Amino acid sequence: MVFSVVWLVGQVALDRWTWSQWLFWLPACAVAAAAAVGALAAWRLLRVSGARRASLAVLLAALVLASWRSARHEVGWAWSAAPSPGAIVVTHWNPQWPGDQSLEAGRALAGVLGDVAVITGPGSMLRASVRGGWVPDGAQARDFGAFGIVSRLPILDARILGSASPPGIGAIWLAWFEVRAPSGDAIRILAVDLPSQPRLARGRVAAALAELRASIRLPAEPDIVLGDLNATPGSVVERVIAPDHRSAPPWRAAGWLCTYRRPWAFFRIDAMLVGPRLAWDSYRTADLGMSEHRAQVGAFRIEGSSRR
């Protein structure tokens, strides 16, 4: 019961502090299983009715909340995540600077490329000597070091917006990509890469990110915010960088949705969030056989026009 109480406190505190983020990060499926076992044990073993009622109330509260978080963020409900005809498919992957395996990483990504692929830490994947071995004919590829983009759609804008390395925090990167959909509408993507140190409270990362964000003028409101946030869904980081954006609802997603640490991923630390101008069509993650991150593959429909 004590564990369930502490975990519930962590859900209220979110990942603002180091102590609470360890609790906030715990895989919800594991917490739900532990709470279910604890509730069964309390029902069978505790004899004092008041203690049993109190224990059961706490354990059942943890079971319900953990089950909801798992159903909402860890597993998709749809049988298939195949995009509908006409949907725009956007992929994101962090191959973790693949080095000598850059060509192999590119060929792995090519299988889920979609219309637009944003790469965090592409390494040499987009160098001229490598990209010819995997980038499809007719697609455009741009390399910005911290990020890269491969697009079958015309690229209207692609650049690093800014970066910062506050003492004790690590590197924060923001990039901007804008492509033209077949309808003529612009799709605007804000890519984010945040520090990975597990002992670093995400409240501190959020504060540093807010400071960097305040110093940068975004070209427009992003339709998609994606990247390796190194933070789980509902984090204070998301509230800073994408307060009006939403992840795919589970009925639009299929399969296991956690992205780290491959091949047994139990943490959803890579994000793909969309604003009000786009509607989710489908979402899935894909094990590309490389890196410690699974790739994200999202499909969208445009609901509002933003032609330029």
C-alpha cells in the first residue's frame, strides 16, 4: 500500500523534481500489475476491517489510474495503424548518431519513411556519400547536424531555430521544418531534442526550455511538435513546448507505443504531438533493429487551411 500512496503522490507532483520523476516514469502497466496483486493480498490477508478498507481504497485508486495511463499511453487499441488514403505520413526517429552504421540506419528508416521523416542525431546518414544508398529518388534531404529531414513533399523552410546548454542541464535544440502538402497547405513541424540525464529533474529542463523558447520567435504556430523529449507523456516539458498539442488517442493507435529502450521498450520518451489544425489518422511505433529508440510513424489529415 505504501508504494501505491507514494506513486499516487508522484502522479500529482509530475516530473518537476528528481524524486517525483522516478515515480512518474514508472511503467504504468507494471504499477497496475503491482496494485492488482496488492489489492488481492489486502482482501485475503488483512483482518481489521478499517485497515483493509483503507488499503483497498488506495490500491484500487492506484490500479485504476495506472490502468488508465497504460491504456492511454502505452498501447494502441486499433487493429491496424495503416494510414488512410490521402493522409500525410510523418516519421520521427533517433538513431543516436549511428556512425559507421549510417547507411544501415538509413536503409532501416527507408522502410517507414512516409511523406516526411525528421531524424534526431542523424550522424552521417544524410551525407552525399551515404544518402544516395537509401534516400528515395525525388525526395529532398537536408542535414543540420542535430537534426535532418527527408521529404517527398516540397520543403518550404528548414533550419535550426536555436540551441542552449545551460550549466548542469545539457544541450537543448529546436529546429523548424515546413513542407507543402498535396493540397497546397503548409505543414509546420517543430523538432525538439532535450537532455537525457535521468537524474536531471525535468522541472529544470522545462525551465531552461521555456527560457530558450522565450528568446526565439517561431515562424508560426507549429502543427506538429516531435522529437526525443526524454520525458514521458504528461510531463512538465510538454506543457512548456506544446501546451495546446495532443498525442494520438489510443483508438487511432496500434501496437506497443513505448519507444525506449529497444528492443524491450517500456518508456515513451519520444513524442509526436499535433495542434488543432491537424486530425490524427493513425499512429504506431516501429522497431527498426537499430538504436535504443523505436521510430514513431504518425498519419494526419488537415482540418484547417494555411496556404502560403
